[in-house]
Amino acid sequence: MSDITYEEIMSWNVKAVALDVDHTLFYDCAYVYVSHAGKWLRDMVKRGVKFVIVTNAGIDRPFFMWLRHGIPFVGFANKPKPDGYIKAAKKVGCKPEELAFIGDRLSTDVKGANAVGAFPVYVEPPAKDFLYFHNKKKRAREKELLKQFFGE
């Protein structure tokens, strides 16, 4: 994610950027930023990018982001269903189609963003991230889809 530049975000022509938590901002179920994500986020906030956190997880880590950076959040979002994306857009004063969504899951983040007309941005999950068993199975299916779209 940290290779996404401010200029690139501006080229998306969106009013705000929604961020997933697990495997995008933080390692799964942890308070440790994925490499360089903390610095990237601080830099983007300083440059005026408006963010909102959207997660299927609870509110503890998004609350931490709100305390640290003032970023609003939607916890228990139930992605890919539209409600969490719609709530996120309202929290930052825009329509869902004026929102970009950065996430690491095709089956939740990208699918849900597409469903509400948001601009989906897929990022690769961290290579060394710990994955629970159920996530390993889902990742294997997503790898097959990525191969179909992008080749080996």
C-alpha cells in the first residue's frame, strides 16, 4: 500500500479514501502496522487526504486510528454488503461512488466497493503475515482468481 502516491490518489478523482484494517493497515489481529503503512498514512493525512476505516472486525483498532489520526471508522461493516461502505461515505461527507476503497481481499473489499460504485484498489497482503487457517483457504482461492486476471 505504501507505494500508492499522493498524486495517484488525486488522479482517482475521489473525495475520500476508505481503508481496510487487517492485512492492509495492520497485520492480522495486531496493532502493528504493515511495513511503512503508518508513515504512509501520516504523510497522506498531512497532505489533506480524507480517510475512513472500514473493517469487518471490531472497533478496538479503528478506535486507535481515530485517537491517533482522527480518522473516522465503521466497525463490524459486514463487507461485502453495501451498508458499511455507505456508512463510511456518509462519515466523510461523500457518496459511495466518490470514495476509493483500498483493501487486500477480492471477495470482500473489492467486491463490496464495486457493488456500491466506489473505486476499488487492491493491494497485496504482506508476504510474511500470519494467516489463520480459514484465511489460508480463502487466500488460495484468491490467488487463482488473480492468476486468471493477471497471469503468473
